[in-house]
Amino acid sequence: MEELTFRNATLEDLPKIVEIYNSTIPSRMVTADTENVSVESKIQWFHEHNPQTRPLWMVENSAHHILGWVSFTSFYGRPAYNGTVEVSIYMDESCRGKGFGKKILQYCIDNAGKFGVKTLLGFIFLHNEPSLKLFRHFGFEDWGTFPNVAVLDGVERTLVILGKRIG
């Protein structure tokens, strides 16, 4: 398995971030968005991340090809939750199912403490078995189930929140 590098995303990366994100929408497994999002619509989201407390990393291989991205997003937006983040991992279509997710999630676990993070969360649809398997592999536990809270193409879908204390 090749080495991965993680670097802080720049605004110039936003079109690639959006391209990768949009590529996941048709599967109806990863996001509750049902239509492509625009770069402009993600600018505020981009600026809600920062290298000090809420990283947004581009994941690259040794040849500096972008394989995907990963972010820490604040949970619930209240100061008492500053030690808790939602982890989001999005891979380029050509890189899915190749084991990169394990390396990325391990990197997140190993580095979370540097950002004052003590609890990692994953918000995953119940029918997204690959992502559930990935998070459970690292000891994430089911902390919440929201039955049939999303409707994707007329099908009600359940959201599971998985959590792991790391600090």
C-alpha cells in the first residue's frame, strides 16, 4: 500500500473537493445531498475549517495526485462541544475500496489530540455498509440511530452516529 500524505487544503483545492463530493451523490450512500453542489455554495463551509482546530486535509499519494479529502467539522456549534468533531472522508471515484479509508481514519485518530479533539463522530447511513465497517474496525460504537430521517429517491433511510473517545 502506497504512502499517503496529508496537507491543509487551500481555496484552490475547493473545486476538486466539490468534484469528489459531487461524485458521491448518485450512489445515495454517502450524503443527503440529492443534487450537485457548487463551489460557491461550499465557500463558507471551507472557511469554517482551519489548520489550528478544524482541519480540512487533502490526501495525496507520493506522486502528489489527490486521492480524496478528510475534514473535522464542529459538532452542534456550541462551545461545550469543542472537543467533539464529525469526521468526513471522501475519496475520488478511482480510489474507493482500495484500503485508503483505513489509513485516513487511522491518521485522524492519531492526530485528533493535536486539535483539542477528544471525541470523533461518524454520521453514516445504515445502508452504507463499507463506511460502517470502516469505522467499526477502529472501535467506533453505535451511539445513536435516527430511523428513516432521510428520504433519498423516495426511500426512507436511517442515519447512524458512531462515536469513539480518543482522549
